[in-house]
Amino acid sequence: MSTQDSSEKKENSVEHGAFVTTDSFNDLADAYSSPKLLSVSNRNQEVSSSNSYDERAQLYPEDDEDTLYVESEEFKREDKHVFVLSKAGKPVYSLHGNEDKLVTKMATIIGLISVAESIRKKDTLKEIVAGNRKIVFVVKEYLVLVAISSRGQSTSYLNLLLNYVHNQILCLLTYTKLKWKFDNRSNFDLRNILAGDNTDKFFSNLISDFDINPSYMLCSVRCLPVPDNIRNSLGKVIANAGSKNINKIAFALLICDNLLTTESLVPICFPHFDNAGYLFAFLSFLDANLCLILITASDEDQLLNMRETKKQILEKAHKPLSVIRQIATERPNYEVSAIGIPELRHFMYKNRMSAQWHAPNFTSPFSTPDEQSKLIQLYESVHAAMHTPGCPLMTFWKAADRHNIMATSTNEHEVYAIFSPLTSKAVAHYSMQKIIKWVKKEETKYVIWNSPTF
């Protein structure tokens, strides 16, 4: 069993050539800022890098708001940036600021990657550490994605974020379309075929949700707690209605949300299923909380057939849907006190067999959004330690000033638990077994084990 205590120092196992320290970053920056590669305008030489937005507005009243912001100290002080650009340096997306005003910064990114590749042949720049900032690069076949963070997030976490953003692009366009566009014109502006501000909202919402939703980190989904018999009853109705559809529904999901929309049939690419083409998703909100999603591989002109399937589901599933509607409205969940461990403050449980997770409600001392955000970040750091490439851990223990934390991992589950600071390692270890025992007893409510097939 591999164990990491707070007194142990974990060796840096970053791939050779992938990790760049501040000193080597300065070397790259010096190389890139040579006259052959970069010319600095007189205007930027005259203006201090510490100029605020208001100061720059006074110096350059002719500049628009977007230009003033991306050159200001406020832009630099953002604790997280995400950039997407083509390999030719064409901007695609920026978390902050207008990407049109970031052309020089995008060029700097491409320059850094090129210089790193020229220094070490067949190598790719993956990470730069500069002070308290971490800059992570993900270089794909046609796109470059960059995350800059001063939040103390791990490299693996930022890598995962960038890969989710890349998959979001593939969901909208498919790999086939991306390849065709860039193979025909390497400097193609990808924004021409993305949906402008609407697409930016997809990316921004994804990045925002990534920091507060452990589902991404755990690569798992969280299910609405529903009695097993109700879930099975509804599943059978959906399966029967779907099998009668002439176009054969591939997937059906009922998800809980809080937005209203009209019925629509949306083309969507699943990159890990088939990145070359689209499936078609029929979206219909049954009420303010529940959305029915029917996915088919048939032609997109199937709205009437999907409506008929939805009608059959509503007619046959009145009773289970009424129960689920009530649950979706009330959003019931358990408190950490239900486990019966006084020292336990919070925990997360992932069932690795089903790729599903659940956790108790946030209670004191995690009652505020700020404390909850810090807790998620703490979980993320422990998760990164547990899943260190080449050196995964089975058990993790750390004693800190405010909380003690223990994590365990087996083939069946992962458990991350936060204890009061006076909790001993022995008590925490015993408590982990008690958590697992309680979860297994209640698991049919929080984990979907049997999914009916069409």
C-alpha cells in the first residue's frame, strides 16, 4: 500500500522537457523578445505595466474599452485565464477580454511553443511556472489551448480543463469539419463557423462550472437521489417507448435542471464515441426542473417522431414522473451527521464501477460559497496527489491547521473525507470504513446500477 503523509515530500515526476522553471522561462522569454522575433512598440515601452484601466484610458482616450482592458493591470491580475487559438496564432476564445484585442499575446504563446521546440527537438512545451502562476499548454493537432492560474491548481487539473474545452469545440463542429477547414487553410479563423457570443457562453460556463463541480475532476456524474423502484419503473417506460420509435433511439436521459426552453433537435458530436460525425439530441423540458433528452443517429428531420415518443413516455410514466418532479423540486440530500461520525465534516464518494459520485450537503464550516470553493480546491489537490502519473496512491493522509484529510482508493471506489483538526490518523482510518459501510447500505438511491436497453 502506498501512503503519503504530510511529512513526506513527493518527488517531481513531470516528464522530461515538459516542465519549465522560472529561470528557463526567462531564457525562453529573452529568446522570444529578440529583435528577430518580436518588435515592441514605442507606445508600450512608454507605458508602465502597472497602469490600471483608468490610467490607460487617460493616456490613450482613442482606445476602445476592450483594448484598454486587455492592456491593463486588472486583466493581468485575473487569477485565471484560458486561451484557445489556432496553430497559426488566430484567436478563437479568451475567458477574459475580447480575443480580437489579444493578437499579440496569442503570437507570444505560439512563439514560446516554437522556441521550446527548437531548443529540444521533438519536445512540446507543457508547463511554465513563473512565481505563483502556473501556465499549462495543451497542443492539439490544429489548436493550442492555454490555462494560466494563480489559484494553486495542479497541472493535471488544468490539463483536464483544457481537454474539456477542446472536446466542447469538437461537440459543436466534429473533428472531421475541424480537419477539413485547417487542412485547406492553416490560418482559417475558426470563429467564422462557431456561434459567436453563444459559443463563448458555452466555454465560459464550462470553465466556471469546472471550479465548483467535482464531476469533472472525478470524471463521474452525480445522480438525483430517487428510490430504486421509481427509477426502474421510469426506465422501463422510456425503453419501451424508445424501442417503438421507427428511428431507434440510441440514448435517453432525464436530467434535472432549472431552465426552460422549447423543444428542439440539436446536432451534437460525442468526441469519445465518434468524433467524425453528429448524433441528434431531442431536448424537451417537461417542467422547470426536468429535461428529457432523446438521442438518435438518424437524420435530423425527426422532430415529429421524437415528439410522439415523448408523448408515449408522459402517458405511461405519470406516477414515477410525479414522484421525480417532487424530488427534483425539493432537492433532498443527506447531512454529514447521518453517518454518525462526530469528527467528520464532509466527504465525497465515487463509485468507480458506475462512474458516479455523491456527497452530503455543505454544512458548517462550509456554509458559505467562499468556504465551499476552498473545499473543492482542497479536494482537487488531494485528487491530484492520489492520481500522480506513474505513482498513484492507495491512501493519503494530511494533518493541517484547519482540517485533516484522508483519501482512499480501490478498484471499487474512491473516498475523500475532511475531519476536524484534532482527529488522529487511526480514528480517520476507522471512520473511512464506517463511511463506506453507510454508503453501500444507501447506494441504490444515489447510484444507477441497471440501465434498461432499447
